[in-house]
Amino acid sequence: MIILISNNIDRNREELKNIFNNTSDLILYEFKTQSNHRALVGYIDGLIDRSGLNDNLIKPLIENLSSVKDVLSTVFIAGAKEVSKMEEISFPMTLGNVVLFIEDMERAYLFELGFWERRTVEESGSERVVRGPKEGFIEDINVNKTLLRRIIRNNNLVFEDYTVGVQTNTQISLVYIEGIAKQEILDELRRRIQKITVDGILDTAYIERYIEDAPRTMISTIGHTEKPDVAVGKILEGRIAMLCDGTPDVLTVPKVFIENLQTAEDYYSRPQYGIFLRILRIFALFTSIMLPGFFVALKTFHQEMIPTKLLMSMAKNIEGVPFTALIEALLMILFLELIKESGLRIPNNIGTAVTVVSGLVLGQTAVQAGLVGPIMVIVVATAGISEFIIPQQREMIVIYRLIILLLGGFLGLYGVACGIIVFTVHLVSLKSFGVPYMYPIAPYDREGMKDFIFLRSIKEMNYRPKAMTNNKARKRNEKVDKEK
Amino acid sequence: MNEKVSSRQIIFLIIINRITTILTVMSTIYMSPANQDIWIIIILSFFYTMLSSIPLLYLANKFNDFTIIGYLEKIFGKVLGKGIGALYGVFFGTIAILFSYITIQMIRSSFLTDTKPGMIISVLIVICVYISSKGMGTMLSSGELFIPIILTSLIAFAFLGYKNIDLSLLLPVYKDSNFLDINIGAIQLSLIFIDIYPLTVIVPKLEDKKHINKIFVKSVCYSLLFVLMVVIVTQTGLGIEQAKHSNFPFLTYVRRIKAYSVFERIESVYTIMWISAMIIKITTYIYLSYQSFKEIFRKQKKGISLYIIGALVGLTTYYLAEINPMMVEIKPIQLSEYIYYFIFKTLIPLIALVVYLFRRKSFEKQERLGNFR
Amino acid sequence: MRKLIKKNKIIILAYILMSSILLTSCIGSRELQTLAIVTAIGLDREGEEVLITCEIINPTTASSLMSSSPTSSTNNIVFAQGKGRTVFEAIRDIPLHFDRKLFFSHSNVLILGEEFAKRGITEFMDIFLRDNEPRENLYMVVAKGVMAYEIMGVRGELSQSAGNYIYDIIENFKYNGKCVEMTMSEYYRYYYDVSNEPVIGVVEKIEKKVIDEERKKDTPTKYILDISGGAALKRDYLLGYFSEDEIFGYNFITNGIKGGLITFKTPKGLTKGAAIIGKEGEFTSVEIFYAKTKRNIEITEGKILLNIDVKLRAGLGEESKAVDVGNLEVIHILEEASSKEVKRLISATMDKGQKQFKQDNFSIGEIVHQQHPEVWKEISKDWNSIFPEISYKVNVEIDIVKTGIINVPSNLRKRR
């Protein structure tokens, strides 16, 4: 049943209250205009700019309105909309619009006066840099859009808005540079977004679940970031970013494996240092996944492969340890995860005390009591620290580490080797929106390799990555013509 | 599966297949003349390899949109072609069985001495079937990832043992054997390298089909360099005679590496590389067998023959390993095995070539009428 | 419905796989706590049986790395012995009376008793080659005059066990070329050559006075091990021993010198008119940095001539005669004298090899094979009778490149 806006203000008021279910933050303010008409202003408290409402809307109407048809020219607000049905009012009002009913008018006017409390733009907590911009995205999508606009000053930067979420009606927005982004990926992305039916979007992770290529794998095929300069770097290479109202996480599509190893700081430091950091990160990735399994395999099955002097000291140190190497490793990993998880939840005041206790107790005393061997503690601690170097794939690292540990404990080095092979083949078989996940290593691309480990300086990276960019826009540092 | 396969990936695949033929059980050491002149046979086998692969290469160039089974069917007619295709499928399966048997034996003797072979075999077959089920593109891409690492580590292992090798064992050159022995050895060596088959099956998906010959020549050259390096290092490290006594010579060589007091007992790294290389090889042959059966029985449930082939290979290997250990037969390769390889590598393609040449007229007529298939 | 069945199938498969792994004991793992790590192996013969002695590290004593001081670690080694008709049977005899299973991969040394070596070793070596646990890097030494287990009871000075003791002394080979370092794989590398008779290391027990005053009261003498010299085998049984100097010459002949010291009498006549302070000594020591030997065979009229060309780079180590070594001519004279000494050593060894042992311990046959293969084809069967007849010529070239940080010894006053 379509409810039309009536002449009668009281009926409008009842209708509006009904639509909003008598919520307490619906403010309805009636006043008389200069032309002696009753006027009703309705808005959701807290979502609008009160002084703007008073000065620019109510005041001119009270003082200057001569006839009902002149409302738009009297009011000092740009961007008004005329509506004639009730249901066209409710959604914009939740976004911060003010509705104006006037007696004897069968139309209502909507004015945009949205203004609300928002977090200030500050340094993002999870991605910190020493050198480089420190702004981070916040939860308001318009501010985020502004942050991006201020970096890419180009008329080809396009925002495409969508509303997703049956209950939450969250606004999400695709961001790309027209002419550089690949058309097939855009189309595919649009197709997938339109298929999303979900109750509410609380974070971009929800969107991720619905649009990703391989939902059952543990490896994320869609990247995310909280810093504008990182997002812009990816947009410039042809990727598409997705903003979501209510969360500072911005998704970037498509994602390839080497992005896990890249941070903004590699590009802001000297290239040689960047190379060092990349090598360190690859080493950390391998260590974190493989080291416990490799060590347990050597100790349980292949004692002949351990150098003699190390074996002697190991034999001395584990006399009296009641468990097998596999159980020791599992125990230590359990301790590690307990410490990590409780460190997240502990309030700041007792934080330091508990850290000391846990470190001492679970580490040193366990060794002295003969529960675990000291080398196992070192191995697991190293693996645990290395996993934080690659923050984007932490989930994957933890689970795979366990799997390879179990394989190593049951089948020795053969099991570890098989686990690595299966893991790598799985990685190679993944695709992110049509781009192979192990690009540029697996389908080899020489230009893409310049960004892999042996990082060249920005001056030498002359081409955008082949798989993600429009074919006509492969060369960097040139203006792009739009395709007609 | 519209992915194009780049020539680089194929070259890597063929190189690793050729190297793993002799990496574990170094059968080249037993080929005539079986003394310090083995390296001459390796170099000479390049020539014979080219010679014995001419029919296949020619056919691959001519029919560069079909796999080997495809054009066999075209040349020989439906029934006979399907029959020969099935034979090829069985041939690839037997190669896969042979190499998985060698792998199991080496793992059982050297690393996991007490583990039941059933476990090892089942894990091996499951992995190979898993990789094959992901398709050719994935297999080649992951090969592109692994194989350079494997090759680099082979070079590293060969050079880390420099203290243990004594190059004077290779003298006197060419004095202890005569020309006939060397040629027989080179022919034998070229026969056991049957690794042109990945090329024949992947040809339809190749990116640039004009370079088939170049691909093959390049891969043979590079792989012979590696084979040369591995064999020379093993022979001079262990001694000519002692290398023949050893079941797994290169492993023995790696166990002896002791350099700079840091690189001691690094065979754990070698184990991982070696297992990866063997898995690549076994997967290749299981995949080839699966492809040939897939092409023969055109309509079947998706991938069921893959599981059947995998199960058959696994069970046969288990039977051979547990119930009927035939280890002694791997060594000096019997004449019957040479003939077996020869039939499939050279004889059948030669016959196909001859038949094609006779029926060329009728093929061209069909082409003009647009009546292909 | 189909999806459910498919999922169920996967779950059932995973369950079967997991339970077959976890429930049965088909894993085949070995726990480190159940292994006895063997560091030295000794083989002896008792009557017709083989006696194997293993030296095992005892890990329970030193629980942290600090307290492994040498003299107080009296019981960080245990021994286990086993008897059997073959070596494998002897090894499997040990678990009947020893707590743990033996683990051979870390043993470094194989000691062969003299009795054992005299009766032939090849039939007992098979297990060390065939089993994958013992490494091929084992050093082989013959125990001179005693049984192998008597050698193994001797403790080292700073190492933890006798196995490591012998291993460490053999590793000191590069300081003193008067011993043989022969690993099992090297032994077998040349073993199949028709001509070659191997030479392996030798180990001897020597009594020595205890210096430490505290300990003198309890034990006035103790034993140490000495590996100078070498044992010559004929095929696979012990033929005789080379002495210290002869092994030095042997290492020169077979290009096996990695370092060492040549001490010789300084030639007379260099000290004429020198301002000597104190007594003048007799000897000069020259330290070898680099040595390379080239062997060439010349066959003239059915006679085989072996040319041994030795090139050495050495540094002046010690000069006890009052000789002005700052003078280049003097250096040349010293070089001459040292080459004469090396020649003497080599000749002594060759003579012993030819005349006393009457066999080719030096792989000269291989040289003939490599350089004159056609001749070798004819004479290879009779090589052992031909070898004592061949003549040899030794040519030694020494370059002294350093004289240390002083030039003239302290018993000589330099002129203005």
C-alpha cells in the first residue's frame, strides 16, 4: 500500500511516527511560517547539524516564506529533494536527512543536513610505520572517500555506491581509476556484490566471505588495509578497493600472494633495506610454518641428520622428559596460544605482571621441571614470533603449522615434505578474481618480479602488473586515455 | 582450462623428469662400458636421443592441435587408434609404478626404516592424485615454483662435496673402452629417457607451437648437463666400482658432505628436494595416463579414471614392495626393458609416421573438404 | 542430498585414515630417550667369534652444559660388548644385556684390533656398508699390539669420550703430517683398484707420567693415545706398520700432506765469522703451508721410471743454529737442505714399500693405468711383482716464503 503524503500535517505526523515505530529519537517540530502555514520538521536526533537546521532551514521559513511554492528558493540549503510517498522518506532520514512537511502541500521536502560524531583521523593501530603518512581510515565512509580523493586528484577516480544488508542497509563503495582497472574484474565484482543477501554488514570481512573465490580455504584471497596510502598504491596498479561504512578496513581486489610480504615501508626506505626486509619476511614465513614440524621430524625419525654435538647436548637435556617430541611440541604450542590469546584480553593494569609470570612459568620453569626440553621452547618461541611478521595471513600460518607438525610427528621428513608440496600446490591453484594467486612467480612475469624479493627502486618499476591492469594502461608514468 | 602453457614451464618439467630418471638408482653407471668413461656416453646420448625422438617430434609438429592419442586415432582409424592409445595409457601407468616403487624402496631403506610401506604409498598416491586433479595448469605452475629450487639445490650439493671428489679417477679417458661399447651405452641411455611424452600431450595447450623443436632441444641439453654433473660427482666421490655397489649412489654422496664445519649432515634438505622431484615425476605420469584414458573414453564421470589409475598404481606398488621384492631387477636393466621402451618411444611413432605419409593424400582431401573429425 | 553424501564420504575417509595412523603403531618412530648414541666402535676376534665393543655416551650425568669438566666426568661413558659369529649377530647380542638400542649414526671411529686385522677384515665390513645407520665417514684405525677395547678405555684430555678423542687427534692431521686419515669411504674408493693395497691409521697406547700434583698420589701414570704411523694392509689383512717418518714420506708420495713440520740439520759452514752469542744449535724447522705432488711414469725400454715431483711452500718455523736468515742466499741453502730431507723421507718410505712389504701401497699402479693404459693392460696382473723393481727419482722444490716476525735468531748478533 503506497502511502501518499497528505495535506494534513497531523496525519503526516502520525504516519511518520508510525513508520518509525514511535522511536524516541524521532524529533518532530512544528512551527508556523511567515505565510501562516503550519510546517513540520522531522529528523532523527543526533544525525543532523542542529545549527544548520535552525539557521538555514527553520529561520528562513519563519521569517521569509511568502508562498508555499517558494520553499526551495527561501531555504538556504542546497540539494533538496521533493518526494510524494511516505516510504521514500524513511531511508534518507536514517542517513541524516530532514523532512519538511507544509500544510496544504501534497509533497514533502528532504534536506541533507547530516552531521554526527565520528572518530578523528588518527594513526591506525594495526599498521604503523616509521616514515610515511600516518593517516588511517575511520568508520565514516564519506571521510574515507575524502581521504582517497585527497591523494588521487584525478577526475578518473570513480566511486560506485551500493547498499548491502537487509537490516543494516550499509553503504559500500567501489573505488577504482577508470582506464587502469581491468574491465573483467570490475564486471565480476559487480556481479558478486549484487548477489549478496545478508542481514547486516558489520565489517568488510562479511563482504569478503560472500565475494571470495574459494571460501573454504584458509588463505585469504582478498587483501585489506587500513591506510589510505597503501590503498592508493594498490589502486594505482589497477586493483579495485572497497570501502564500507562503519569500518576502517578497506578491501582490495584482486590479491596475490606476494602482497602478504609487502608493506608500505619497503617503498619508503632504501631499496636495499627493502630487499633485506623482504628476505626476512619470507624466512619468517617458512620458519613459522615449517620449523616445529621439521624439528620434531628430525628428532623422532631422523636422529642421524642432526649434527653430533647438537645431538649430544639434546640427549643430555631431555633425560627425564616423559613425553615424546610431538607431545612436547604440541604442549608448547598450546602454551604459546594461551599466552597470545590472554594477552589480547587482559586489561592494561594487570598486563605486565601476567606477562612476566607467564613467560617465566611456562617457559623457564617448565624446562627446569623437566616437562619440555629447552630446544623445543626455543623452536616454538621462534615460530611464534615469526608469525607476527606477516600479519595478514596469521590464521593460515597457525593452522598449517599444526598440520605440518602432526605430519612431521607421524611420518617424519617425508610427511613434512608432502605437507609442503600439498600446501604449495594448493596456493598455486588458487585464483583471486581470475588472477592466479602466485602471480608473478608461477605464471612468470618479469615486470612483476621486480616487486617480489629483489625489490627495485620506484624509478625502475615501469610497468603495472600484467594480470591486473587494463592492457592499454600497462606503462606507468603516462596519462591514461579512457576507453570509449 | 583455457590457460596457455608457456614453453618455460614445459622445459622445466622435461628437465626434472629426465634428471629423476637417474637420480635415485643411477642405472647409467651399469651401462656399457661401465667404467670411468660414462661421461662420454652421456654426451653422446644427446645425438641418439635426437635420433630416436624424430618420429614423435615430427608428428607433434604436424598435428599440433592434438595430443598423441588424438592423432593416433586419426592416423590408424578409430578402433586401432583407441587400442594403441590404451596401450600408451598402460605404458604411462607402468612407468608411474616403476618410479613409485623406486621411491618407496629408497625411503624404506634410508629414511623411515620402520614405517609400514602401506602408509608411505598411500600418502604418495593421495598427493599425486590430488595434484593431478587440479589440472595441468596448476601442475605446471607449481612445477615452475619448485623446479628451480630443486635444480639449484642439486648444483649446491654437487659443489659442496668438492672435498670428497677426486677427478683423477676419470682418467684415462677413452682408453679402456672401444667405440662400439660407447655407442651401445649411449643408445641404452637415450632409450631410458622416455621423457618426451609430456611434450606430446601438452602440445595443444602450448603457447607458441612453432617452438616445439626448440623446446625439446633446450630441455635435452640442460638436462644432460645436470645428469653429467650428478654422475661425475658421484663416480669420483665414491669411486667407480663402489658406486656400482651402492644402491642409491647420490644419496651416499650427499651423506658424506662435510664442508666448512657448518654443512654437515645436510641430507635432510636433500630429502625434501628429492621427494619433491619424485612426486613431480610420478604425478606427471599418472596425469599422462589419466589424459590418455580420458581421451579414449570420451564421456565419463568427471575424473573417475584418475582415482582408478591412482588406486591401481598404489596397489601394484604395494604388492611389489611388500609381497614380492624385486629390487635386484632394477639394476642392470634387462634387454627386455630396453625393447619395451624402444617400442613405445620410437617404433610405434615410426609406424604412425609411415602410415601418415601413405595416407597423406586422403588427409589433405579431408582438410579441403573441411571434414575434420 | 548429494552434497551430504559426498561430505559424509569425506568424513568417513578421513576418519579411517586418522584412526589407522593414530591407533596402530605403524609409525616407526624412535624416541631419543630410548637410544644409546655410540661414538666409537671396536672390533676384535676372540677365537672364531667376533667381539664388538661400543662406547656410548651417558647422558644422565651432565644435565647442563656447564658441568662437563674433563677430569670430573668419570662416568659419562659406558661400554657395551657383544659376541657373535658375524658382526650383525654381535650387535644384536648387546640388547640382551644393555638397556637401550644402539644408534650408530654418530660414531666417528672404527677401531680394529690387531688380531682382527691380521686375520682379514673384508668379511666383517659388510654391515658397515649395507646398513644405513653407520656413516661412511668412519675413520679406520688399527690398534697396535693390543685389543680394540683396550684402546677404547683410554680417556681423552679435553674431549668427552675416547671416540671423540681419536677423532679429534685425527682431525689434527693438518698440523702434523705423520699419521693417516683414512675414512671408510675413501678406503673403498680405491679398494677395487687391482694395484692398490690400502694403508690405514694406527693407534697405540702409551704410558705417561701424570703431571698434576694432586693426582700424582693416586695414579702416577696414565695412558694416552698416539696415532703416529700407519698400518699397511695386504688386500684385507694386516701386513706391517709404517713408522712416523715413513708415514710422513708416504703422505708426500700420495699427495696427502695438508701441513706439517720438516726438521733437519742446518748445513754447516753458514756461521763462519758470525758474532755468535751463546751456543749454536743444530736443527732448523720449516713449517709446510702447501704441498703438491705430481707423479709421472716414464717407460723406457721396458723399464718403468717413476718421477716424483714435490712442490712445497713453507715458512721458516724455528732456527736454532746461529744463521743469518735475513740473507737470501742463506734461505736458498736452507731450502736445499730441507728438500734433501724430504727426499730422504720419501726414499725411505719407497724402499720400505718395495723391499720390505713388496707391494704397492702408494697407488702407483693407478698412475700407470692413467698415463700408459696400453702398458697397464699387459702388466696389471703381475704388478705386485713388478713394483719392487721399478726405479724412482725424487725431485723436491721448496719455497720458503715467510720467516716469522724476527729475521735473525737470538744467538746471533747482527752486524751494522
